Amino acid sequence: MTHTCPSCTQTRETEQLSSPSRVRAALTVIKDWRVWAVALLTGAAFGVAGPALGIDINPSPAIGGIIGLYIVHRIMRVRACPDCAEILASK
């Protein structure tokens, strides 16, 4: 799969892209709409399913764990352009 950098207009294969620092990757992932969609849907699912099944526990730890694992998965997929360090791929 190829990616075109919006800053330097270089087209590169995914294997040629570098990994950014963990902090920069984390900041990129936190801004991603997919993380917020997973958080909203997970919270809604646990909020509806718990009372409907008669489970009287706090689902916050489970929701946090699921979202945390998803964020780690997304961070590992973030790539940057080796020439200009622009974030390119986080799919």
C-alpha cells in the first residue's frame, strides 16, 4: 500500500515509513475519531446491557480496559514520513 505525504508530496510504501515517537503517536491517536467512537459505543453498550441483564456492577474498569487496548493497538499502527516527519498512516 502506498501513502502520499501531504507536506512533501513524496509517495512511499508502508514499509518505508518510520515510526514516530510514542508521545507523538499517542497525541495523534487521541485526536482520532475512531477512538472516541469506540469509547462512546462501548460505554453505551455496557450502560444498556448491564441493567438489562440484571448486573449491578460498575462497568468503568471494563470500559477503560477496552478503550486502553484499542488505543495501544492504534498507536502501533501510526507511521510518519521519513523526510518531513508528517504523520501519514494510522489506519
